[in-house]
Amino acid sequence: MNLDAKTNCPLDGFKPCRQLECAWFIKVLGKNPNTGKDVEDWGCSVAWLPILSIENSQQQRQTGAAVESFRNEMVKSNEVNTAIMIETANLKFLK
């Protein structure tokens, strides 16, 4: 079943969309976060919000994962540095 939304503007009393006469009518290029298909389409900014919110959430998850991975590497590095410093300090006291 394919549903076609009417192009009535909720910002203009549900009158027909003015399309290129409206500053909120934009072109979006990219990939649909739900399907992965390329998107190159014009539409109302308000209508694009759900898709852009999904994409934003996906990007935030990827950023969180990258930050966590970086944190884990820094913890390992700090543990190695601490061990080296302790060993160096122990050698100085043994002399």
C-alpha cells in the first residue's frame, strides 16, 4: 500500500504548498537512513525533519562509539605509562 501525503502547508493554514516560493522548501542530497538508498529530492523542511532526526541519531551513536573506543585506548596507554613510571621509580630507589 502506497500512501501519498497531501502537500498542504501546516505553516500557512493548510493551503497548497508554495514550493520554490517558500524559504522552507529545500533540496536534500544524501542517503535515506532507513533504506540506504540515495536521496536527491526537493521538499518541505518540516516534512524532512523525521528523516533528518533519524540520521542525526545514527551519527550520534557512531560518534559515541568512536569516543568510547578512543577512551579505551587512552586507558590502556595510561596503564602502560603508569607501569613504566613505577618501574623507573623502583630502579632509581634500588641504586
